[in-house]
Amino acid sequence: MRFVIQRVTSADVSIDNKTVGSIGHGLLILFGACDTDTEEMLPKFADKIVKLRIFSDAEGKTNLSINDVGGELLIVSQFTLYADCRKGNRPSFVHAGSPDAANLLYEKFVSLCRERVPKVETGVFGADMKVRLENDGPFTVVIDSAEF
């Protein structure tokens, strides 16, 4: 799995000009699954992301987690996180998880996050979405199961 985690002051996702998910201060999480990911891996990543201390405390140090600041999550599926651009100019997605398997992992991840954070919004798996955000910092981190 790959997670691109962006600290935001606000973010929303829309489909056909209709907002389907929207948050204020919190994290926008882009979620991608590969062909070797399993459901058993998900709790570890949900815990890690929720406990990441990437919000500033009163002294300006990144010491606070999403729950410490009362933040919200917007989780958007994005299979293109597994684009392989090593050969040619057209990305290959052969390592991205199959849509059915990736959707199951995405839904389970969202469910685990909802157990940990009061407000979790989502996009729609497989849809053509427009994502808007105001990156706070900017502050962006990537977590990859291959390196974790």
C-alpha cells in the first residue's frame, strides 16, 4: 500500500461538480493498493497514520497527532500511486491491485480510520474525482508498505 498524507487546512472531493466529501483542518490521505497487499496489513497503517505527530504544538514543534488537534480525515483512492514510469513515457499500472481487491482494502482502511477518528470523509472508489486542498505547510509524507 502507498499512502500520500497531506496536512491540510481544508480539502474536498467532488464528482460531476457535486461535493462527496469535505473536511476542515486535518489530513488528506491518498490511498493506493498493490497486488501483494493484504487486509492483515491495514490496522498497522491505520494506527501509524492516526498517531503521526505532524501537527504543530504551541511552540511550533510537530508533536501532535490528528486526534490531539481534533482534526478530520479525507481518504481518496488513487491507483495511480502505483504508476511505473521506468520504461517509455506511458506509465504502467501492472503492480496496482485489481479493482475488486483494492476496493476491499480501501473500504476496510476507511472503516478502521472511522474507529480511530471522529470525522472521516471519502471519495468514491474508481470514480473520476476532482480533489481540492489547501496544503498546510506544505507538509506531505509518504508511507509505503514495501518500506515499512
